[in-house]
Amino acid sequence: MRGVAVFLALLLCLYWTWAQGEKAGGNRKEDVPFEIEGVKAAQDHSSRHANVTPDIWAELKELRDMAIEQKVELRYSQSDIAALKQENTVLKARLSTSEKQVEELKRDSTALEARMTSTDNEVLELKTQNAERPKVAFSLGLTDAGGVGPFNTDITLKFSKVFYNFGEAYNPVSGFFTAPVRGAYYFRFTMWEYRTSYSMTVSLFHNDKRVMWNFDRNDEFYVNMSNALILQLEKGDLVYMTLHSGYSLYDTANNLVTFSGFLLFPL
């Protein structure tokens, strides 16, 4: 557009110059008194007009070519602008999609952080519970002396070989296990008699109540027996084993007679 305006301005200037030349030539004809001078002036004017006209058309053609070139460049510029606009639209769409994906990732990350925090809290709670939970377990052997009994009265078996006594709930001097907390407890024992014609009879007591009675007789080379149970105990309850009068056991360094137990869980 700017090139067209320049072209029109130059065209007007040239037309004005040519018009002024025509006017000046006419005035000279009227002022010269002699015909021969008028003819000469007319010839000079025609010569000048013939010299000026080709120059004007050459300049006009050049201006026209410039205007066409400007229009072509403008058309290409508009095409480039349209392409850039289209690319900008595509980039905006991609940017919007990327922003949505980033927001979604942020939400996922927040959810994962919340779950991790919840898991950490649960682990901490379990650790706290485990730390506060009482730990009670024992494993015992009776003796290395060999034969035990028979006696004239029932006796409390005192397991003198302490393999493990976590929580110190079992007393090897008295033979009593004392429950440190209310809970469910597991107990197990094994008995052995090596001497022929000897019999075994043992019982497991919860406080003053017999909860298990076991018997076997050695009629051949040896005899053994074992048993187990779970008891619900209150804090301070006693558990112990007795050997009945007239019966016997046999234990050595091989730990043939054992007694063990542990806390399953507090209640």
C-alpha cells in the first residue's frame, strides 16, 4: 500500500511539471512579435516535449514495476503471517495440552504423597505398638542328671536349664511362669523316660486348675510324649508343670525333657 501511494504522488508531480511546461510555451507564443520567433519557440517547445515524454513513461513504468513488486512482497508477507498464525494456534493447543498434563501429574503426585504419608503413619503406628507390646518367651530344659523320681508326693517340675527367658517371666527357682500382661499364651512340653518299666504322668496347671494330664509307660527301650495348648491368662496368673507321685522322668544333656511358651498377643 505504501508503494502505491508513492507511485501516485510521483505521477502527480510529473503531471504538474508537464502542465507548467505547456503553459509557459503558450505564453511565449503570444509575447513574441515576430512569426519567425514564434515558430522557433514552438519548435523548441516540441523538442523539449519530445525529450521529456519518454523520460516520464520510463519513470512511470519503473514506478509500476515497483508497485507490482511491493504487492507481490505484501502477498507473500500476508501468507507468511497466516502461516505463523496457524503455527501459533497449534503451539497454543500443544501448550494447553501440556499444561493439562502437568496439572494431572501434580494431582497424581499429591495423591501419591498423601498415600505415602498415610503409609508412613501406619508404619510408625505399628512400630510404636510393637515397641510398646510386651515381649515374653521362654525355653527350658529339666536337668542333665538323668533320672528324676519317682517321689512319694506330687512335685512341681523346676526346669533348671534356661535356654531363653525373654521378659524373665519364668522363675527356675520356683518353677512358676507368671503372666506379665493379660493375653493369649502358647505352651508346649516334651517328656522322656529311658528306664524300662517306669511310667510318666505329668500335668500342666493354670493357677490351681489342672488343664492337661498326660501318661505313658516304658515297656520296651524308651518312651516319650509331648503336648501343647493355648491359654488366656490374666496378669499375674501362674502356669507350671507337676510330676505325679510314683512316676518319673529321664533327662540328659541331650535335652529330652523341655518346657517352652510365649505370648501370642496381649488382650
